[in-house]
Amino acid sequence: ISLGNLGLLHYEQGRMAEALTHFEQALAIAREVGNRRGEGLVLGNLGNLYRLLGRIAEALTHFEQALAIAREVGERRGEGVVLGNLGALLYDNGDLSAAEQHLQQAIEIGDEVFPADAGCFRSILAQIRAENGALDQARELLERGDSQLRGVDALELAKLLCRRARVEQLAGDAAAASAALAEAETMAAELEAGPDSDLGQELIKARTALAD
């Protein structure tokens, strides 16, 4: 658990080599002692790391293994998180239809067992809807996601704000886009999220969108 938490801390800061080392050590121990739940959690974290590094096949393999374990041990929240992360991976890979299906399943589970998870995945689904021209739906998803994350998960809220900036830019509201980005940047500084972190990458995407 300690090694996994260290891995998460380094992942959130963008220190990927250190995160990978700690996740691999945590995975080996979880398997040694037969902790299937812990094994599934670490596999999911490794999937996120590989997704961020662009190693799609490895990310997919780890997510599939994590999902199988979550269902095996009855870890409902874990199942929802992995489904949502799979949706994010499919979105990154351009498979928007499959991404939307996975994200919707993740949101349903999140609303049932841990609303902040649903808020995170609503923001990704909002990005897809906005890119398909459904801007009102995207804004509704972002509003609900914001209410589920604010005061609960600062990191995921900051990522939602980055996506809100991109959605508002697509909608032609430059002031709203700039305000969302500014709030996300303030939060990123407080969280010490480096440019190679997940949040750092979302900031880059938002800044690029607003600069176009």
C-alpha cells in the first residue's frame, strides 16, 4: 500500500520513472501475498501511467486485467474507475463511440457508489459531446461533474476545469474559457503538478486550444 501510494504521488507530480518503479514493486508484493484487490488497484494505476506515456497496448492490457480482478472480488468502485479509464484511453485513441459507452457505464457506477468518480468521467464525456457539437449537453455534464468534485478532489476538479476551458472555447465563450483555465492553473501550482503529469498534459491541451 505504501509503495502504491508513493507511486501515485510521483505519478501526480509527473515523475513517471519513479512512479513506475514503485508501482512495479507494489504489484510484486500484492501478488506475493495474494492480495487480489491490491493487485487490481496497482494494475489500474499502471494502466493510467502507460496511457499517459502513449504506450496504448500496455495500458489496455493492464486495464483489462484490473477490470477482471475488480469484477472477481466484487470491487464495484474499482470496476467503475477502470471502465472510466478505459473510456479515456479509447478517447485518446480516437474510438469515440466505444469511449462514450465505457464512460457512461463508469458514470452510472460512480453515481451509485462514489460520486466524485462520476464527476471525473463526466468531464471526459463532456469533451466528446462538445467535439460532436452537443455543447449544451457538454456544459450540463461539466456542471454536474463540478458539483461532484468541488471540495472533494482538487486534482480531478483541476482537470475538469481544463476540459471546461476547451469546451467553452469551442462554444465561442473566450471569457469563460480563460476563467476556467486560470483557475486550473492556480490549482495545478498548489498541487505541484509537473508538466509531464496527467494534469500538466491537460493544461497543455487547454492552453493550445485557447491559443488557436
